[in-house]
Amino acid sequence: MEAWGINYYRVSKGCSVGDVARAQLGDSAVFDYALPQSWVDDCFERGLDPRGNMVWVYDENDFRFGGPWPITRRGIEILALLAR
């Protein structure tokens, strides 16, 4: 992994999305790097590709609920664009 500022890493050869997420979120975080397909489809319709840039983080009090968490700079940009 190569550091990109505060807690953001570039996924590089030999480093998985899960490795990057664990480095940012810690071992106790509950996340999934398999993003919900309907959410990915919505991103694609907007011309955005979140794969490799996001993980899905679950609420520690209720694992039924979760949301996207950026693990790269591009992930931050994608969330900002989706918020418009």
C-alpha cells in the first residue's frame, strides 16, 4: 500500500481492497468489499465506477444497515458526485 494523505491508500499490486479497508477502518469494523449490485448499477448509470474505490460498511449496532465508505481519493470524488 502507498499512503495517500490521512488514512487513504492506493490499491496497488499485491494489495486487496479488503487490505486497504482494514488499514483504514481497523480489524473490528464490519464491511464488505462486495458492493450491492443495485447501488453499483445506479453509479454506472451516472457514469461512475465505484469498484475498487469503496467498501460497504455496516452499522456496528445493527448489521442490517450499511453504506458506502471511500477507500481511495476517487472514492471520495464519487461520493461527492453522488451527493449532488
